[in-house]
Amino acid sequence: MHPAYSVILFTTSSGAGYGLLALLGLVGVNHGQASSLWFGVTAMLVALGLVTIGLLSSTFHLGHPERAWRAFSQWRSSWLSREGVAAVATYVPALLFGLVWSGLIEAPSWVAPLGIFTAVMAMVTVCCTAKIYSTLTTIRAWNNRLTVPVYAAFSLATGALMLAAISSLFGRFQLFQVIIGVMLLVILIALKLAYWRAIDTNPRNHTMEDATGLGRIGRVSQWEVPHTSENYIQKEMGYVVARRHAAKLRRLVILLLLLAALALLAAILAPAIAILAALLAAAAGVFERWLFFAEAQHVVTLFYGAKAA
Amino acid sequence: MTSLPPPSAKKLGLVIDLDTCVGCQACVTSCKEWNTQGYSEPLTDTTPYGADASGVWLNRVHGYEVKEQGQDQSRIVHFPRSCLHCETPACVTVCPTGASYKRAEDGIVLVNPETCIGCKLCSWACPYGAREYDVSHGVMKKCTLCVDRIYNENLEVEDRQPACVKACPTGARHFGDLGDADSKVSQLVAERGGYDLLPEMGYKPVNKYLPPRARRDATNQKAEALPKPDGSAFDRLFVWADKLLSGKQATVRASDLDHSSKLEG
Ligand code: SF4
Ligand code: SF4
Ligand code: SF4
């Protein structure tokens, strides 16, 4: 699948934003009000900023951004619609939580319930995004039970490193942030490795013979494409990265995540390194998302010369 | 509404005969011609006369080479591909806006160009590559089963058929109600063993494909071997004359041959 940069930016940025939002909600449940107004306001602005940049960039790739509101209507059948509804709905508890948690509005008893509500809505939104991909039976690499867990783990891990980075700026870096961050990174690495293993071992059992139905006569190969230059289908669905190149990028993703974990540990000695950890994880996120698209083969490629899918 | 309607009794669709299709592209061009002026906005072409011409087409004809067991010569099968108006199409249910829908009355799958936001998700959900995004209008396009012809009372009765069906010079495309077991198309499917594309995907296509018939004897025989050069004076004379006359061209032909031999393997 063609890796569209707007979609990569959208999913990584909003993923980190929702992860941060969810963790801030839990921090609120555990610690009550933020320790300072500025820390609270900054953390909320970063979280909602990342989410909003992501949502805006996802509308840029639409043919008709001005009609985007229509996407809220089909939540009964469409995960994309559900994602839109959940994304917008999350703003309500998130903004209220931001106000009471940061201390802009004095209502300590509301911090915990709003924190839980925000955390749940944030993760629901991330899972809806992942469901858009995991429910497409036309793309084997996505139609996988690890797609949703990997999206959720990425969101939480990048969010946790964001939290550590912001805390370090305000002199509020704490050991529990390191523990949570490293744990999430380890879970993420394990899930991503399991995902790659799953897509590598999953048999590509649709063939060109099946697609054309001509297997009943004999062995099929492409003789002539229907047009002189690449069409939409080939550009959008025909993109597959070379295996060797993909293997290199996979190693890079894991390396960046490991370095992020090391940087987070080093931040125990010098908290400012947490910022580096967050940047490393964000970079890993971008490469991972690029691969998620580039490694995914669409079944329609069978009509265009692919032997199996 | 992108939730699917209850299954309709009437299932309009096409039956495509892979035996008689000669790959002339008449259906392709007539489809483009009719649909560029009808139902939705025009089917745009970008740089149609430039080096990288591309455009939106609702119907495309592939060519496949099929190597039968025990045959020396493979056969070419021309393979038209357009929307199959599936009975349970995910292209409809994934649509967030309701722009994609399946008609309850006859099962035709359409896109409303007034409400489509151009998110392209439906094209990802179609296993058959039947949906093409129109960059210049920012909306998705697909075969309409010529809904603006088949019910069009301004047309003569015999013209109330899809443009592609009317255009086909060999009668390889048939239009009708596949929900009615007694219809001509259903009988044709039963008689010729019409089949679904990728049935295991579970989309339940309405359109059916009729397989190429078995070869007749004449085409079964091995190609007669060309006489081999025997190295005689005559042969050498011809080789010399050939070189002299063809010059550069000979190398072009040789590379063509290389190309075709690659496709064989
Ligand atoms: S062929 Fe594709 S576009 Fe047409 S109904 Fe089936 S899934 Fe949808
Ligand atoms: S491109 Fe248009 S028709 Fe297709 S899913 Fe998006 S809104 Fe629906
Ligand atoms: S039925 Fe109409 S829209 Fe569909 S392929 Fe034929 S000519 Fe094109």
C-alpha cells in the first residue's frame, strides 16, 4: 500500500497525543490535581495539540475536506466513522479534565472521574483507528489480530515518553515514569516482533489463478496490462517495499525503540535526556508506520501480475 | 446509508464471456464515453496526450497468458474487469459518509458524488480494483451498471442496456437479472459453468465469468516447426542479404523476442 505522508503523520502524532492524554488521565486519578498550573496547562496543550495536528492532517488528504462532517454519520457500519465520532467526543472529557486537573478550575473531586473518562475515550479512539486497518480482509498484513494491540502499545509508549519529557522540563521527572515508559517500550517491541513474525509466516494463499478463476485451465501469468501507464489502483495499492529494504527498516525501528529505553534509563541521572528518548520513540513511530503501509500487499495486485497475495 | 439493505430479489449484473472476448477494448471506450457525460462528473484524464497519461476508467480489459497442462502453446485470455456489484461488499460498509450504497431494489452499488469526501477507504476494501479515485473531482468513481441507461425511458427499449454491453462486437457481455433463475443470463451461467471471482473473499459477486471453452483440435496441435537453416550456399546468401537489408532493425526484433520469452517463464 502506498504510504501517504499525511496518514503517517496523522496516526503517529494523534497516537502519541492520545497516549499522553490517557496517561495524564491516570496520573490525575493517582496523584490528584497537577503539581503546578503551568505543568498541567503545558502537558494538556501538548496532548491536545498532537491530537489536533493529527486530526487536521487526516482531513488534508481528503478529496473534499469541507464535507468531512459527513463522516460522523455512518458509525453503525464504518470504523472510520466511529473513529471520527470518538475523536471528537474525546475533546469533551479531555478539555474538562484539563481545566480541573491543571487547576484552572478548582474542583478536585472531579479530577479522578474525568481522568478515567478521558483515558478510556482516548484509547477507544486509538483502537477505532487501528480497526479501520485490521478489518480490511483485502490486506492480509493488516487483517491480523496484532494490529490493534500494536497501535495501542505505540500510542501508550510514545505518550509515556512525552510525559517524561514534559515532566523533565518542569523539574518533575520521577522514577515511576521511567518504570512505566520502559515497561511499555518492552511490551511494544515484543508485540511488534510478534506482528512481523505473524505476517512473515502467514501463507500468501490467494493466487493469480484464484483471482482470475483461470486456474481451472492452467497456469496464469500476466500478458498485457489494460493501460499504457500506471493507474490509480497500481499507484495506491501496488506499492510494496523490497524485502531487503524492509528488513533494514525493521531493524532500525527496533534499534530506535531500544535507544529510547536506554535514554529513558539515563534520564534517571540527567532528566533532560528524557526529551531525547521521546524524540527517538517518535522517529521509531514514523518508520514503523511507513513500513506498516509499505509492507502491506493488497489482494488486487493479483490482477496486475502478482503471483500470490 | 452504508449499512447493507436486506438482500434484494432482483440482482442486476453482467455476465462476461471469456471465451468470446477478443480484447478489442470497445466496452472500455464506450463505457468511458457514456459515463463521462452522464450520472456523475466527467471521468477525468490527466495529461491525456503527455508521456504519463492516466485517467479514470470504470472498466478495464486485462490480458492473461494461460499455460495449459500438456500443451506447448499457451493461450491468451482477455479479461474485462469492472465492478461486480457484490451482494455483501465491504466497499459499502466501510464508507464513513453514506456516499457508497447498495440499492435495495436491484442491488446496484453506487457512489453519491455529492456526499463522497474522497477518503478512498472504499477502494482499499474492494478486492477487485473496481473503484478508481478521481483526483480532479476529489471523489470516488465506479461502474454504475449504467443505471442512467437501463431505466432511461428517453432511450429506445433496445438501448436500455449498459453501454459496454451494447458496444461489444462479439457479444461477450450480457446484462440481466441474476436473481431470477429463469433469466437468460442465469441460464447462460448454469449452462456454461459461470463462476465468481475470489469467492473465498466472501463478497458474493453478482457478476459472473464464463470460462473459455476447451480448445478445438486445430489449435491443439503443435506449431509446425520452421525449417532449420542447413548451412547451404543458399542459406548463407539469405543470411548475408538479411544482414545487409535489415541493419539496425534486426537488433530491435531480437530484443522483442527476449521480452516475449521472459513472459513465458
Ligand atoms: S466489485 Fe468492488 S466496488 Fe464493486 S461491489 Fe464488489 S467490492 Fe464493491
Ligand atoms: S471515498 Fe467516498 S465513497 Fe469511498 S468510502 Fe470515502 S466517502 Fe465513501
Ligand atoms: S455497465 Fe456501464 S458503467 Fe459499468 S462497465 Fe459497463 S458501460 Fe461501464
